[in-house]
Amino acid sequence: MSRISVRGFAVASATAVTTVGAVVGVASGAPQSTSNDNVEATAADTTLLADIPAGQQAQVQTASLTQQADAQSAQASAAAKKSAEEAARLQAAKDAKSKKESADEKAKEREQEQIASRSATRDPASFPQQSSYTVEQVKAIARQIVPADQFQCFSNIVNHESTWNYLAVNSGSGAYGLVQALPGSKMSSVGADWRTNPATQIKWGLNYMNSSYHSPCGAWSFWQANSWY
């Protein structure tokens, strides 16, 4: 017989031993105590057990180890689950950031391509010079320089600024030409013939709208809000 100390089994064992002792005492004629003090004192001492058979000791030890293993397994599972959830959250945030950066980069590339496409229009020097131009002739030139999807916005601005008169001069400010450049000499960056060549004025106006407002339609939106651009 050996002595073990297992919490949880101690109370039951101590109680059982006390009970057996009481029965034996009655049978032998020994004085019997009806007090529960001995039982409570024994139950309170959970670090000692009565002698029990070796086979029962093994069962108690096995049950205790099984409970410990189950508790450890549950803790490990909870920790693994928490770790997996955190890893999934971090990966989802990383994927979302990557997708946004990719979308932003593609949008920027498309914008740059559009600006480049608008700038890569027909050279004003390729149009034959004339001594004068009608409104329809000026519009025809503009259609060959301004991208089709931006022409209406460009036309709206020119209508308000000069009514398609390439010789228009603002008596108050001195702004000149189709797009009312101020001063008109700015248009010399495209051609020295800026005073008399509508193609030069159109090209300069398109460049200005692209650089300042990203497009003629961007310039038109600003014009509508401010009555100037």
C-alpha cells in the first residue's frame, strides 16, 4: 500500500475512511462520536489521502493526467485559433492595401496616357496658312487638334471667351485670341504666328487646359463655377 496526495479525491477518501471507522466502532462497542468535526478536519486536509489499493491509485493518477492533458489541449487550441484569426486579419489588411495601391497606380497611368494622348495632336505648322479664316474653318482646325471626347468642352470655353474669333481682343485686359490668353504673347511658346494663326492659338489653349485642369472638360467645369479659367 502507498500514500498519494490528489486534490478532489482526498475529501471522498477521507470521508469514506471516517465512515468506515464509525461503523467498526459501533460493532466493537467502542464509544461513538456523532460530531462531524473529524470528517470536516479530514476533508479540509486535501494534501493527504488514506491508504487506497494500488489499482485505484493508478486510476486516480490516470484521471488526473487526462484532465491536465485535456486542459492543456484546450488552451493550445484556443491560442492556435486566436493566432490564426490575427494572421488572417493582418493578411486581409495587407491584401486590401496592395489592391488599393495597384488600383491607384493604374488610375495614375491611365491619366498620364490620356494627358499624353491629348498633347500628341496635330502640329499647327502642318496646317496651311491663310490670310483669314471663317468660324467654320477655325472649328474644323480645332477638331483636328482637340481630342474628340474633349472638343465640346473646348468649344464651350471658346464660345464664351471669343465666339471663335481668332482676332478677338479684350479692350479692358488685353487678353487675345480664341482662348483669350493673357497676355497674348504667351502663345508664342507654340508659334511666332500666334496673332494670326488659329491653329497656334488652339494648340496653346489645349496645352494650357491640360496642364492647369487636366483636360478641356476640367477647364470647362472650373469655368462654369467661376466664369473664368
